[in-house]
Amino acid sequence: MSSVLEVNDVTKQIKGRTIIDGISFSIPKGEVCGFLGPNGSGKTTMIRMLTGLLAPTKGRIAINGIDMKKNRTEAALKMGAIVESPIFFPYMTGRGNLRNLARLHPNLSIQEQRERIEEVLGIVGLTARADDRVGTYSLGMKQRLGVAQAILGNPDFVILDEPANGLDPMGMRDLRNLILSLREKYNMSFLISSHLLDEIQKVCSQLILIKDGRKVWSGRTVELGGGKLGGNEKGNLEDAFVELMTR
């Protein structure tokens, strides 16, 4: 199975301190992967390198085989992201915000931008509210608009950083269903960083766990905790996570 993301022996040092220490992993196309670790583990630094906001001190990051360091612009066109909370102009409509953001995709003509905006509004279920000001949107609607922004360029791979923060149970369910629908219909791959382990367990087929800048576990979600998460024994991701992080 081909990998949409490849991270090979990536290290990041800042002011002489090693924040990320030789991490390697890959995400197969069409997989939803959880990226977990306690506060201070290096998740944010890793995500910033994956999105090209930071350069690794050493190692290689590739999106669909395109080296992020050698060709950041081409690699970025294959990827969408929500890092922290999506930021929109509250006085503009949802459609207006997406029109502004569509200009960041030079691979799309003006007509293609317009068509893609209408398409993604339909995908995230916001067509009926597209001409309302974003300031009137609920938090769940803003998150769905954030997903619309992330998939505007029709990426192969999407990074979502704490996407469910602050959402009520209905909003979390809607977001979860949207992610799974995008994977199912478009074979889109996701890397999701979150502290909401119950949601991660429901949506992610794979997991990567880091601690103190090092990878401590990666594999299928059902394999964590000796298979308890997917077997007959009762198990949950929180128990397995805590066990790994306290070793």
C-alpha cells in the first residue's frame, strides 16, 4: 500500500535542545491516523514541520513522495491542514471566506475555484448557511468550515490539530462522520492530533504515540493494549495510553 506521508528519521533542535528525536513513521493512503502524546511531547513541533512551517534539523518529510524540503510548494498542494483553531473573518460570509482562501491555490483557475467552493460547502453541509456571516456560526459550523478550507485544494492528505476542542457531543459526532465520509468517498488520508482519546478511538484506524520527542508506539489501533481495543476483552485507549506514557 502506497504511503501518502513519509517521515524518515526526523530530528528538530531549537537553541541546542532536541525537541524531536529521530522520529520515523508513514501513513498509508486512505487511513485515518491519530497522533498522540502528553503536553510537551513535541506534537506541535512535529505538526509544524509536516506543514512546512518549520524545517527539520535533519531527516526527510515527503507528501506523496514529494520532498517537503526540496519542493515545499508542490508538496503543500497535496496537503490541507487545520492547525489549532481555524481563523476566519467573522464579518464575512462562509462563501466569502472560502473565496479569499481559494486564491491560495494557484493550481485552480477562477472558474475551478468557484466550482470547488460550492462542492466543499456541500460536502461539509454548509450550503444553506453559506451566505450568512461566519460570526453567526456555531463552533461546530466553524469547524466544518475549517474542514472545507482544508480540502479546498482537493488534497490527498489532511492534518487536523485538536479539531474537536470545545465541541458538544452533537458537534463531535458530526465532525467524526465528516472525516469518515471523506475517507470513504475520496480515499482521503488524515493525521489527527487530539487529547480526546475516546473520539480518536472511534475514528482512527492507526495510531502514533510520542513522548519526550521520541516515538514510543505505532500501529493499528486495535493492536494497542495487547489487542484489547479490538478484541473481546474490555479495553479503552485511555488505559493503554496511560500505561505507555508511564513506563
